[in-house]
Amino acid sequence: MILYLIRHGQSEANVKGIIQGHAEFPLSELGKKQAVLAGEAFRDHHLDMIFTSDLERATKTAEAIAEFHPLDVLPWEQVREIGLGPLEGKTRAEMKIEFPDLETKSLLTSGIEGSETIEEITARCAHVAEQLRAAYKGKRVAIVSHGGFISIFLMYLIAGEKWFELYRPFVIGNTGITKVEWRNDGQMKFHYVNRADHLEREKDLKSSTVLY
């Protein structure tokens, strides 16, 4: 299986520095342009399936990719962003005031009450990996998701249930594309991570990367 993991285009929350998690925010005008260019990047790539997080910013990006393929976009709640509970909808500045201890921690695994736990995230990653391996051997699958989930899912593919014990080095920008080759024997090859040369066709199409 060839698996493409694509982050959504820039959202209005990304522009304003607002923490999203499961909260809904639309694509910004730049994000819409990024989504179109991501779609064009897949124009000449055969795809068998296009899955998307059920959040709007991912769905709209997936629809732009589907413009060049005779495929329906299939929502998949399991690949939505990591739930951040009480942090969602807050700016970084507001978060630092209300939760000063989080300034030096990863928001994705902070353990703050109401946020998604490491156990819950691990279960999601395991479910997604199992479903893909069971049903899509030999296929070319695109999943449009989010920076947090993609970075953790990559760690899960590398380290399994111990992913959270390791340093997470991945930076995933808006519409960054990651290509993973998943062989029938279970071995994986990472061809590239966070590729975004489709945004270099015009000036000022890249957006600042949000780190979690």
C-alpha cells in the first residue's frame, strides 16, 4: 500500500494563533489556495481511496484533491485532530495565562483534564493502522488529517504503543504531504515527510507551522 498523509490547508484559527483540536474553523483564503494546489499535486497520481477527518478544514482540503479523481471523499472520525479539551478555542497567549505549566509541554500529550489521553490516542492510531493494513493492501490511499494526529501516527508506525516515550521530531505544515510505502510483509518505507513543493509555484503560499 502507498499511503499519503496530507495536512489540511491553513485555517482561520491558524491565522489567529488559536488552538483548535476538535473545534471547527474554516479554511482561510490562503488555506483554500493551498488546498487547490495540493489537489493539483495529486492530478497525475492514481488514488484508490480518499479519506478525511470529519472536521471542515480537512474535508474541504480533501474535496480539492478529489476534484482530479473519480472518488468520493470518505469521512473518518478516527483521523481527526487530537482532542485538546479546555485548550480549544484559546489563543496561545490565553493558554499561557490560564495554564502556565503547559508552556514547556507538548499540548498533544499534556494530560490536562478533558483532553484526549495517550491511551485514547494510541487506540485511535492502532485502529487506523489495522483498518488500513487489513483492507487496502496494494492500494494507494490518501488521508487528509491534521498536524498533531499525523505527527503522532507517524510515531506510532515507527514505535508502536511506545510512541509517546520517544521524542517526536516531525513538523507538519499546511497541506504538507507525507508518503509511506507499507509493504505486505509489514515493513514500511518513508519516502518523504511534509513535502510542500506544490506551494512553491507562487510566492507567499506557505503559512507558518504550528507546533504542538
